[in-house]
Amino acid sequence: MSFIVAIDGPAGSGKGSITKIIAEKMNLSSIDTGAMYRCVTLDMINKGIAFDDIESVRALLEKINIVLDEENGKVLLNGEDVTSKIRSVDVSKKVSEVSAIKEVRIKLVEMQRKIAKDKDIIMEGRDITTVVFPNADVKIYLDASVEERAKRRYKQNQESGIDSSYEEILENIKTRDYNDMHKDFGALVRAEDAVYLDSSNLSIEEVTDKIMKIIKDKKKN
């Protein structure tokens, strides 16, 4: 019997970093769904596949091989280490459109459920609490102001050596927010039974502590 912690929220809300910390501290498997969508986006860019070329998208999905190497903190796409490449500005600009493609979401949800089978996991994304695992043991909606999220992403890009301006990131996040919340399939929605956390004025440690307490309390019950 698996124990599932599902965290949803907009881009830059801190889901990825916090999920990794909690996974390590509580011995949970971490599945970075955002990295999976970024892999599909990068593969489409590399192969010159248009968003509306559904037949080519289907063919790509049949062959794509995505490996999330938790132990080494790497993401492999078709055998290649793309940990840094999937965080590029080009991928960030297009990942929201790619993740709105129904065929892509169906394929990756299938992959995510298969990875999670019979494991105690923590998973973050846009529709984890509503579509992927609507019956998760713990549901969190992690939020932050758009300005704070842009600052975080800008700092992250600087540390990774990715050239991008704060203004460019801010506009990109605003566009992603709109796209993510207006998808026909798998839209970013706050589940009614999800605990809402605004991390705008909280440190990573403070948010982590709050979520870990929620998990521990749930496990007691």
C-alpha cells in the first residue's frame, strides 16, 4: 500500500526544491513531473515538431525514454543527460504549450502512475492533486506572488549559468500562469481538499517544516 503526497502550484512557487528536501528527509521517492514535460518539449524542439502536428507528437511519445535519476539528481532523455538543457529559456517558453497537448498529458500521467506504483512518494506538478492522484493521502497547493516567483527563477537561472533577464522571466511566468490555468485538459486548479500555502514571505525551511508537519499528522491518523 503506497502513501502519496501530491503538491500542485504555479511555476516558481518552490514545489521542486521543497519536494526534493522532503523526499530526502522523510524517505519518500520524488517524481519531478515538470522535468518530464520539459523532456517532451526539448525532444519536440530538437526534432522540429510543431505543437499542432499531433501525429508526429504521438510517434515521439511512443519512442521517448525519460529517466529521473533520483540518486544522482539527473534527468536523462533518450539516454542523454539533459538536466541543464531542460531548464533553458527556449524550453521554459514552450513547455506550457506542450503540456497542454492532450496526448502528451495522457502519456505522462500513465508514466507517472507507473513510477509511483507500490511506493511511498511525493510528487509535484500542475494537476497532481486533481488528475494524476485525486485520492492522494496529502494534498498541498503551494503558491507565491508572481513577482516573488520570477525573482526565484531568475536567481536559479543565474546559479545555473542560464542567461535571462528578470523582466523576461516575469512575463514568461505570467504567460505560463494563464496557459496553465486555461488548459482544456489538466489545467492548474486548486483542489477543494488541498491545504493552501503561500510561500511568498516564507523561507524554504519554513515551508518544508509546515508541509512535513501536515504529512506526519496524516500518517498518525
